[in-house]
Amino acid sequence: MPNWLGATARQRREAIEGYLFTGPVLLGLVFFALFPVVASLYTSLNRWDLIQPMEFVGLKNYVDLFDDDTYKLTVRNTLYFSAGIIPLGIVGALCLALLVDRQRRGVNLFRTLYFMPVVTSVVAVGLVWAWLLDTDFGLVNTLLGQVGIAGPKWLTSVEWAMPSVILITAWHGVGYNMVIFLAGLQGIPDHLYEAAQIDGANAWQRFASVTFPLLTPTTFFIAVMSVISSFQAFGLIYIVTMGGPANATNVLVFYLWQNAFTFQGKMGYASAMAWVLGLAILALTLAQMALAKRWVFYE
């Protein structure tokens, strides 16, 4: 804040211009970020169906979470989903990045093909995979039948629904992590590989001693973002399984949406779920940052 009394006309003009440039961003931050957060916190302390006036209930919505068996099931499903999608997303992306790291004929085409699912609409991806994995008419089971294998009920059985969703989600998002890993790989100086090769290190030793240690900051970033995104899974589950069968793929955000917009508008209860989820993600992120000191190496 400038000293208006002692400021020159030019300083006042520059300050006003600065406020005019930053004003729209600050207003957007207040109305589209800060206000919704405060409003959701207030809503979580009330019973509200979006039609009748709010009824203040204090912490009842938070207490009710501990007695909600479906909520506990969605917590377990979310942890199951995260335990599957995070390793697949990180290891798969690293393998793809290593494949397309060096300049070879046609490498740009493969980079584009691997990244295309990321920019494809979630709705389109969900509908295509729902058709591919259809039990009776899907291409996957049709091809399996040609070799004498009876394909499972990928999306309609309790045993196979979640693994199927995990694989679809990993396929859809692995290209994003691949690009980040690729940027990290291309930032590693070539002379380190040359020195390791002169010392007699084979390909695996060069990866273990040079590549991976220098990729740990990139890996840490991807791990944090993967945890956050896995706890916020919604789109593909909504399109492919709608949380079924028998809530086998019902995760926290999908159940939150159900409470807010389908279960007679339990907006206060849904807001309480959102705040618990947000605090859980914050705690996991802080834990990752604390553990990062043990395995992340910066140049």
C-alpha cells in the first residue's frame, strides 16, 4: 500500500493501474474461491434441501458420518481405488516416458498417441469403454470368446467393476504423468550418463544411480497430484458404472454428489463430507511433504 500523502502523481497513477489490473483477479478469487469455501462450511452446519430454509444443526452432519455404513463403504472403495490407480499411473507413466525419451524415428507420433486420451472428453472415454467392456456385445469379450475364453462381467460384477474402473482411469490419465516425467528426463544432463557408462555401469545401474535419483522431485510432484486426483474421482465412475454394482465403485465424491443432488437434497450432509474429504487430502499432502525429505533429492 503506497503512502498516498507522500506519493508523487506518477506513483499514484502506477498504484491505481496496478489495482485495476489485479482487481478482476482478486474479485474472481473472492467470489469463485473464497466465498464458496466459506459458504460450504456454513452449509455443513445446517440441514438444507435447497428448497426449504436452512435449519442449523451444529456438528450433527459430521457426527452422522460415523454412523453411515454407505459412507464407510465409500471410504474403503476410495482407498482401494487410490491404491490401484496411483502405482499404475506413476510406474506406467515412467515406463512410457523412458520409451519416448530419446529421439528416434516416429517418436513424436507415439508421444502424441500416448497423450491423446488425456485431452479426450471424459464422457467419450467412458462411453467407449462401457461399450468395449460390455458383457454380451463388447469387443473385449467378443475377442476373448474367439480364443475360447469366457470374458468376465467387467462392469456389472462386484469383483471386476472396481479393477475395470481403475484400469480405465489409468489409461485415461497416464499420458499426463508421462509428459511430466519426460520433461524431468530431458532435464538430466547427458554427461552424467556418460560418466556412469565410463565407470562400467549397465543400463539398470544407470537408471538406479542417475535417472531415478534425479527424477525424485518429479516423482514427488506426480505422487502428490495423483493422491489428490484419486480421492476426487468422479467423472468416469459416473459415466461407466454410476457407482454400481451394489456400490462396488461408489467412491467419496460420487456419494457426496448423490447426497447433494439425488438423496432429497442433503446439501448440508454433502458439505460436511466435502470438508472431511478436503481435510483428509490436506493431511495426506502434508504427510507426503514430511516424508519427502527422506527420499527426494534436489540437485
